[in-house]
Amino acid sequence: MRPGAWVPPVDIFEKEDCLVLKAELAGMSEKDIDINVENGVLTLRGERKREREVQTDSYHRSERYFGTFVRTFALPTTVDAAKIQASYRSGVLEVVMPKSEMAKPKKIEIKSA
């Protein structure tokens, strides 16, 4: 596989109070992953390094991707960028993007006249 030729798969879904992005980043550590938000765009970048204990010419098959990647996602205006949080567990990065208070559904009480 060519270095830098991979794009980690992601799932993005919506909950009542937030958007959630999950990215498959198996074989990476937190220090190899960078998340940035600027001008309404979430940027996910990182690098998965090839294991060094095996010589490249010793491989019979190499199907896993290695190298750098960059993914960008336009955020809806309903996301409160200041409250975005990320966690990494079992090779899956989870980015939780809370909706702003104005974007959350609100029940309006009807008062009798």
C-alpha cells in the first residue's frame, strides 16, 4: 500500500442533543491523532506508522494502510464548537459535538388567556 493513501472510515450520526463522529483508527495512539475546529470545519488528521520489527521485503501480504491522512467535515451552525469533546478507546475515536442551546428542541407552554 502507498504511504499516505488511506482514509479512515467514519460514522456520523445525530442524537437529540449532539452530533457524534466515530472514526476507525486501530493501531494508532492518541499522540498520533490531531483534531482541530476552525471556521465551522472539523479537521481530523493523523499518522499510522508501519511496524518496524518486520522487514518490508519479508511480507507475504500487506493489506493494512499506513501513512498520514486528513479528513475535514463542515459542521452545521447548530454545533457549539467550544464544547466539542473527544475520546479514544479500542481503536475508535469518538468526537461528541454538542448542539447549541438555541438549536435544541424546546417545548413551548401554552398559557390560557
